[in-house]
Amino acid sequence: MNPPLIGQRLAARERPLGRPVMKQRWSRLLFLHWRIDPDLLRPLLPPGLHLDLHEGEAWIGVVPFLMERVRPVLMPAVPGLSWFLELNVRIYCHDDSGQPGVWFLSLDCNQPVAVELARNLFLLPYEHARMRYGGDLNATRYHCLRDGELDEAIYEYGPSGEVREAEPGTLEFFLLERYVLFSRGRNDRLYSGKVHHPPYRWAPAKCDRWSTLPIKWDGLPEPYGEPESMLWVDHVDVHIFPLRRLATTT
């Protein structure tokens, strides 16, 4: 299938039709990425989704962050339920129409209710984990230990440099500007879900400690060497739209 055109990548940022079902804030985001052999990733995508490449190369990301003020639209945030931690492992793909998006290999979370709701409502591969964070905005320390694993993934990070928006066509735009998630339900039916938020304002990340363990937990070989892209985002306010059945031709 043909890869997404730049116009399709830009159009993904437009607000979807209809009403959102949830509001939330994502904060203290760290985006770590490595190049990876595309032949390792293609078998992970179901029929109807295709690996999205940047200049012929595939990327895998590890993204720890804070989820804040998570609640249904028209309802207030609830202490103890609306604030929690999440770390996702993600690869990049597009559908048969060229719509670009994200395929999550896993999403670790320390809020049991959120795990069960996300599994059932958004059909996403959430995992229970013990997680904690500390420090301040300029120096965050973040821990994640998935249930059933022995070793903890630890990240120490903060911003380092000028805050900016990603320019279309750049690697940063390819990695950050994703507004569609794909998921798989019963009978291998595919769904897409859209999110809407202002374009990320990112800075280069200073990462004194990082881990590839979440990639290993998902059954893939750990990338060798330091992350090839390290990006930091303060926060973004997000609207979540309901899943829709994805029409496929393959």
C-alpha cells in the first residue's frame, strides 16, 4: 500500500467530527526512539495495517508520562482515579487508505480501573504495573515494573533546549504528530480511535537514565545503544473520541 502523503499527515491534526467521550492531560512526556528492523515489526500488525516508515526506516518508541484529570466529558476528575502513570511501547503504521497512526505493543499502567476500562472500551493491550515518579519538571525520575517481571525500567529525564513545534517532513513530526490509534477486537475486527490536541511543543530531552526493558517485555530484542531520538514535552490537553470500525481492503 502507498504510504501516507504529507497532506494526510497534516489532516490528521484536524478536530474529528462528533463529540469526544473523554478528556485528559498528558504531562512530563518522554519520547525515546530507536531504529528497528522492519521485518521484526511487520508480523505484529494485523491485515489491514501497514508499517509506516520514515525515509525507508522503521522506528519503535518507549513513552513514559503522567495521565492527569482523566474523566468522561461532562464529569469532574475523581481523586484516586483520574491521576495515574502510563508507559507505552509503540510502532507506527497506516491503514489501507493511508491514514497514519499508532499500533501499541503494550501500555503499562498503575491504575487497575483504568487498565480494565481501556482493555474493554478501547481494546488496547494495557498491562498492570507498579509505577512511581518523583522530582520536578526539569528532572523527573520514573519507575515501571510490569506485573510478572523481575527488573524495573527506570528513566531520569528533563528538557534540554528550545521548545518548538515539529516541522512537517522531519523525523520529529513523524514520531510525535500521531492522532489515530488502531486496535483489534473480537474476530480480528480492526478499529480506529482519534485524539485531538494542539501540536506537541517539544524540546530535546536530556536523559540521564533510560531502559529498553519494556521492549523486551513485549517479546522483541532490545535495541542496541542509546536512543536515537529523545524528545520531551511538558504537557498537552487531549480530547478522546470513540472507536470506529475500520474498513479494510487487504
